[in-house]
Amino acid sequence: PPTGEKYEYQAEVSRLMDLIVNSLYSNKEVFLRELISNASDACDKLRFLSVTEPALLKDNVDFDIRIQTDKDNGIVTITDTGIGMTRQELIDCLGTIAQSGTAKFLKALKDSKDAGGDNNLIGQFGVGFYSAFLVADRVVVSTKSPKSDKQYVWEGEANASSYTIREETEADKVIPRGTRLTLYLKRDDKGFAHPEKIQKLVKNYSQFVSFPIYTWQEKGYTKEVEVDEDPAEAKKDGEEGSAEQKKKKTKTVVERYWDWELTNETQPIWLRNPKEVSTELYNEFYKNTFNEYLEPLASSHFTTEGEVEFRSILYVPAVSSSGKDDMVNPKTKNIRLYVKRVFISDDFDGELFPRYLSFIKGVVDSNDLPLNVSREILQESRIVRIMRKRLVRKAFDMILGISMSENREDYEKFWDNYGKYLKLGCIEDRENHKRIAPLLRFFSSQSEDYIIGLDEYVENMKPDQKDIYYIASDSVTSAKNTPFLERLMEKDLEVLFLVDPIDEVAIQNLKSYKEKNFVDISKEDLDLGEKDEEKEKAMKQEFGQTCDWIKKRLGDKVASVQISNRLSTSPCVLVSGKFGWSANMERLMKSQTM
Ligand code: ADP
Ligand code: MG
């Protein structure tokens, strides 16, 4: 029995472990991916810190992950030379749920239960350290942080509500730094302690880890050994009595031994030649790196040279992971920044992308930034400004690629998820209007069921039509029933329906597209290019008094009452003044202040 000091888990942790064991049954092997990814994170953390504090490495500069198996006893050990944990960190990290992966898992589980979803989906989520209990009934973590001069041992058992921590005392278990995880496998899971099995899993799941992963493998080489002569043969040969008789007989045998074998490919995928990397591999990398379970909608791998040198792979995730509020204040960890292959941080999204593109995920590796780069340095850096420009341009190319896909649904899916972001871009990024505008989509009076782009609108314009017409409303139904539309429909002029609250502001920021102005058909001075002065004069004469009378009756409720040629069947319509808010904007403003 463990002899260390006993601690209770935070309540959620026991619940989580229970869920893990019961719901991930079919996909147990994820445990290895999770533990390797923790080992890799630990190496990343120490490598980053050691840039400014080389003494932390304690004479051992190698970062690696080693997995040893003992198939007779059903034991798997995973050792890394990363940052390790102090006693307090053991309590904070392995006894509480504060970390991304596990919290995400609980949320996903809840969401999928709420949606009546199946548990297979969850099997693909990162469940972090506790996934060790999928296959092990006892886990021992022996770890040494460079911040502490002691090595500590955390020990926990499946289905227990507590764990213990003690100091490492056995001399042969002392490590200079890092963490050693020992899994005592459950009876039915001892198969994972086979070296070939582990090797296969590493190749499958952890091919993108950028530190070498060694597995303990049995090897063999052939050699010639002398053997005793068969006496019968000797007699037969002996009759000849030749010199050959004295030549010793040999036999080829296989000599077996055990050794570490490098099991993954450590060259990061973004350093490879894009021509040699398949879409499947990019998608695999994406799912591994960002803990995603759906294929991305698009990816783009590029290198820029010249003034600033960097490499990057960008992705558009299949579904937007942040809600509406996150869009305004995104706290995403979507961009992983590397400097000369060293992972620096995934916390610099805002420095590398404008917030309206915060949904883009990817890796960026620069040779021109200092390793000890900070947010302040990034914000001041001319290099980063250039990088940012290029990244944004590539992101737009990638989105344009989806919009040109033969499969219309691809872009509809994109638009459903990210349309709002691009509209925010119209408001926040004047410089890129030319790139954003062709990507916008709207319903229209001639396309109530599927969204169209501005290019389609322009192509469909009448030969003498100068402007792009729009009406802002709260739904397609109310837009198409507005009296403003009558004359335009009669003349077969298409009108865009702006039904999302942000649409109108976005369009007003654009002002024009391909030199055609956006015109709100609900405004006072709508000119459909059909002025007939004679007729207007006659009308004014006939109905001038009626107008005066109506104005008198309505008083201050309206600014003026005028004769108009914009209606065909409705007797009258309320329009907004040239310089005032549109009715839709007024509605919006009202809803904001209430
Ligand atoms: P996540 O990796 O999403 O943070 P995990 O449950 O996988 O969640 O791990 C929890 C925490 O435990 C990690 O954030 C890390 O601080 C710590 N940890 C786990 N494994 C190691 C390790 N091999 N070396 C150092 N710290 C580790
Ligand atoms: Mg983890």
C-alpha cells in the first residue's frame, strides 16, 4: 500500500475519472496520445524557459520521451526530460480540474448528452492525464522540477477518491529532471505493454510530436557461429583426408538484444515540402495539434521568404468554437507561434491576426524573431507587422478557395459559422475591404432561399442600373413584404435583404462595391432613374393639398408628407430622412439602450 501523504481529489475529478472509464471504453488507446502530448508540452515548457535560463537544464540538454514496456508484468513507463512538477504542482495539476483538456472534455460530454449525442464523439476528445486510468488501475508519477531540489511521487488508483504524494527515496529511481509515469495495466489491458503495440500507437497518434520518442524494442542481428561437426559427416569427408577437412563448420544465428528505437518523425510537418504532404496528413496534424475531431474546412501551407522569413500552416475549423461573445473578445489559443522550431506560445493570436480572423487556427514558425519574444516585442516589431499582413492575405486566399469550391454547400457552411466575423471585418479593417467584400453573402429579392455574393448581384444588374439596392429588416419574410420593394420588383431590380443586425453597418462601411454604391431603398431620396418632371408637376398640383392636409393631421409625428413615384400598389409608405437612421437602425439602437 502507498505510504505517502493522502489527499482527496477535487470533487469533479472523481466524477471525471468515473465518466472516463465508463464512456470511453471503445477508444481506450487515446491514453497514450494524451500522455505523450503532456510529455511533449513539458519539454516545450522547459525548452522555452531554458532560453533565458540555461542552468535549468542541469547538464542534460536533450529533450526526449522514452516509452518502455514490460509485457510479462503489464507495465508501461513513459519518461520525459521536460519541466517536471513541484509538490504543489502535483496537487494543482493532478488533483484538480483547471486545465483546458479536461474541462473541455466535461463540457463536451455535457453538450453531447444534452443533444442526445452518442459517446463515440467524446472518445475523440482530449481527456488529459486521467485517461491513464482507461487502461491502468494504478498510476505512479515520479517527477522532478528544476525549481525544486526534491523529487516527488504521486500515486493514484482507478475508482479511488484520493491519491498520495511522497518523496522519492529509492536511489535507482532518481532522475535529473522531468517526469516518469508508470502505468500498472488492468488485467484486460495488458496488451498495451507489448512493444509492437506501443510502437504502432506512437506512429498512429503521435507522429507530429516534435521531440524524439523512443520505444524500447527487441532487435536482432545475424552472426556466424562455429558449430561442432556432425560425426557421420566427418567420417565420410575424412576418407578424402584433404585440407578442407580441417575447416570449421559455421552456422548463421540471430542474436537478440533490446535497445531504444526512434519511433516518430521529428521534422515538423511545416518544414516539409508542401508538394510532398497530403491533405490527409495536414488534417491529421490539425486534429492532433488542436485536439479537434472534425476535419478542417480548408488548409493552407506556405513559406514566405525575402524581407521576413517564416513558415505557416493555417486552417479553417469546420465549426466555430467560440460563441457570439467570444467574437468581440476572443481568448482563443488558435495560433501556435514557434521561433526556429521552438514552441514559444499559443497566446499571441491577437498579435498575429486581427480579432475578426480569430477563428483561424494554425502554426507559425519564424526565423527572424528572438527566442525570448514577448507580447511587447511582438507589438512593436516591424517583422510582426509584415508577418501579420501576409498571414491575413493567406487566410483570405484560403477562404476564397472555399468560396470557389464546386460544392456550394462548403461555403454555405463556412458562412453559417463565420459570416459574422467577416462582417465585423468590414467595420474594423478598411484596408482589406477589397478582400472581404467578395466573400460576403446575402439573401435577396430574387434569391430568398440561398445566399448570393456581391459578384452574383453585380452580374445580375440591369444594363442601366447604377447602384446596389438593399433593404435592412429583421427577416427575409418581412423584407420581402415591405412596400419599399414594390417599384423595384416591378422593374425587376434585385434588392439585397440585410437580415442580420450587423449587416447594415457592415454595408455602410463598405460604401461601394466595384464602383457601385450601396443604396438603402427605404431612404427618402431613392432615385430609380425615371424622373418625369411633367408628370410630377401634374401630380403635385392634383395632390398637393391632400399632402398638406395629412401633414396637418399628423403634426410632429412626421417630418414631411410628399408625393412619390416609388410605390405601385400600396397607397403610402413611411420612409426615413436622407440623413437620419434607417428604420432598422433605429430598431437596433432601441434594443441596445433598453
Ligand atoms: P492539459 O494537458 O490539457 O493541461 P492534462 O490533464 O493532460 O491537461 O494535464 C494536466 C496538467 O498536469 C498539465 O497542464 C501539466 O501542468 C501537468 N502535467 C501532466 N503531465 C505532465 C508531465 N509529463 N510533465 C509535467 N507536467 C505535467
Ligand atoms: Mg494534456
